[in-house]
Amino acid sequence: MPPAVGKPYENPELAQADKTWDPSRKPEFNGGGTAWDGFAYDPALNLVYFGTANAAPYDLRQLGPAKLDGLYTASILALDAGSGRMAWYYQTTPRDSWDFDSVQKMILADIPIDGATRSVIMQAAKNGFFYVLDRKTASCSPRKTLPTSTGLPTSTWRPAARW
């Protein structure tokens, strides 16, 4: 959540997120999406993983005219269990306009990818992608696409929305 006017950000991640929320949005509707359902923990990395919902309230008229991402909503996040600080994030649906939150179950596994065993976190997201992310770095290995997107360009690994 953005700080009160004139107050500093609690951490750099909040400052980064605030730049991705439409400044014309009503202040009471800025900076949030809930976390529920899909949580996981990796004791070897000491990371807690969870997905976040779309921006609240879910009224497209409240999003504002700017087409900004609305970090860290509709995202998979990894937090350091000791410090509580964010280790990484992966936003599955930037500026979610379809209720494609990322709160589905998180599955931890060690699987072969391109001939090497990788420790991954997997999620079948509502946006039609099955995400396979490296648990330490969030590097992505997409597996399937549906008509909500034109694909996942390897230059950004950002879903290319059809709008």
C-alpha cells in the first residue's frame, strides 16, 4: 500500500509497485490484491510462495484510464521466510481485467527440463497458462497458451494480452 502523502515507502518493492498503479485511481482503491488459497514453502531456500488476486475492488471502471500493470496483483510471489522481504515476483496477468488472479495451488517439484533437474514451482493459472518457474529465480518455462493471450515472448516472459 502506498504511504501517506509525505511519508517514505516501507521498502523499495512498494515504491516500484506504486509506479504501476494509475495515479487517477481513488486512493482507497490503490495498491492491493488479496493472497489466499495457494501457499507453499521451500525449506531448502527458506522461501514462502503465494499467489495474489486481482486488484480490489474488481470494478473495471475503478482501474483508471492508464494501462499500468498494478504490481503485485495477479502474481506469484516468493518471500524470504526469515526477513519477510520479497525474493522475487512473477506477474501472470499484468493489469488483470478478466479476474485472472493467481491464487491457484502451488506445486513444488524437482523435474527434468532440457536435460537437467530443476527445482520448480508450478501453477495452472486462470489466464490459460501452466507456469513452471524456477523456485530460486522465477525464470519461466511456459507450457500452454489459450486465447486470452497471443503468447509469452521470450524477451520479456510477459503475457502478451489481446487488448
